[in-house]
Amino acid sequence: MPLDLGTKSLLDFIAAAGYPPLHEGTPEAARRAMRAMSVDMVKPEDVIPVGSVEATSVAIYLPARVYRPEGSGPWPTLVFLHGGGFVIGDLDTHDQICRRLCAGAETVVVSVDYRLAPEAPYPAAVEDASAAVVWAAEHLAELGGGDLLAVGGDSAGGNLAAIVAQKHRDLVGAQVLIYPATHVLGDYPSRTENASGYLLEMSTMEWFFAHYGPSIEEVDTPEVSPLLGDLAGVAPAVLVTAEFDPLRDEGEAYADALLAAGVAVDRARYDGLIHGFLDMAAVSPAVEAALVDLTARTKALLHP
């Protein structure tokens, strides 16, 4: 399928602006660029309403936000881990997707601001994600009030969600994986086909991994690449990918591996879209349709 026209217009705008790619700058500059692409593009009238949003901390030391739907519940609880290559992203950059999932999938969302590299390289993010899940499991009564604890995230956050779903398969009952990174040292056609020109570039991925773990090649284990893990008995999943994404094939390989292990998977590839489409609903009806579909799949997973 051709590249979505709304997405193409956005990519053309970015190219014409002449901004250097993320991998040519500093982590601080990359963080500002991501906020410009997400936070700064949200108009007040476009903020998705939810019942309430509460700033808090989880596992003692991690800043977080708790999003609650309208009404009194009980609801499932979803621990959400933001994307950004383990280097960029924060609670603000993923505010809209957390609001969308909260309202549309009728779930409490706990968005976690885990530590970022290079200030806190691997395994800090994994430790924080794990601590957040354990904390949420201990506080389900005052969070969603229901019995189901889910994990979810996009890109690097999808990587962390898949990892903690394996580490805590006794606690996690569902997982929502949005274009997840699943095999750091993998060799997949989509990494070549979509290596440049589609926002997330291979050079940027390598830059992210270099900051996340300078010796990542020496520790390519299931806590870095969840595709290498034991998937028997992990929670059922929603797993979505985008056609023009370097991570497409490893995400779909993870879906295949889950199915081979006997895990129920609701999978979808959104044709015409690129990595990072979560922030692009305002410029593309196709993205809005994908997000509506993702939310509906998530609701079905969390409310069996």
C-alpha cells in the first residue's frame, strides 16, 4: 500500500524544515524535538477528556500519572510505558494515547516515567518497569479496582512491556504492544526497506541503542530482546505494527512466537503508516482510524 497521504505531508513538512535527524544531536535536543512533535502540537480543544488525571509516584521513586475513566468502575489497570528509544519521551509526550486508552478502553492507565539513558543506561529502564508492575499489582484495589493487571507501551515501551510480561507472568494478565522493539540484534527486511525516510531511521535506532547500553551486544538476552525469551504462559496480547516501520518485522515475529507458544494474540498491521503514528491523528484520518481500531482491540482484551 502507498504511504498514507497525511503522513507523507507531515514527513515532507519535516524534511522542508531542515531539522537535523535525532542521531546527529544530543539526547537533550532529541527530547526537545519529540516534545515539539507531540506535546506542542496538541491544541487545548483536542485534549481527550477522561474522568480524572492524578500526578503520583509508584514504587516510591518513579513519577507517574493515573488516568481514570468517567464513572465508578471497577476497571482493569494498565501500566503504560512510553516509547522513545530508552532515551527520549516522558509523561507529557504520551498523555494523549494514555487518555485515549483510558476513555476508549475503559481502563485505569498508570503512565510511568522510568529512568532514561544515557543518564541511566540498561538495566535501569527494565528495573523501573518491573518495579512499577509489582507496585501496581499491590495497589489494584485503589487503582482500577478490578482483578486484571495489564502492561502496554509503544516502541521501546513495548519492549519493556513485553519483558515485564515475561518476568511477571504471574501478575500480568494482558499486554498491549504497539510497534514494539523485540530483537535488538535481529536482521529483518523491514530494517532495510524502511531504513530512512520514515521518521524512525536505522541510524537513529543505532544511536538509541548506543546510549541505552554501550555493551548491548554482550548482553543481548531476553531482558533486552524479549523475542529471545520463554513465552510459554505469558499473557494474551494485542500487538500492532506499521507498514513503513523498521521495527515492523520483529514485531510481527514476536506475534508469531507468541502464537507458537500457545498465547492468544490479536494482531494488526496498519498499512500506509509509519513508526510513531500515535502522535499523528491530527494530520491523518488513516491514523485516527488506526487509533480507534487499536483502542477497540485493547478494550476487547481488557474486558473479555
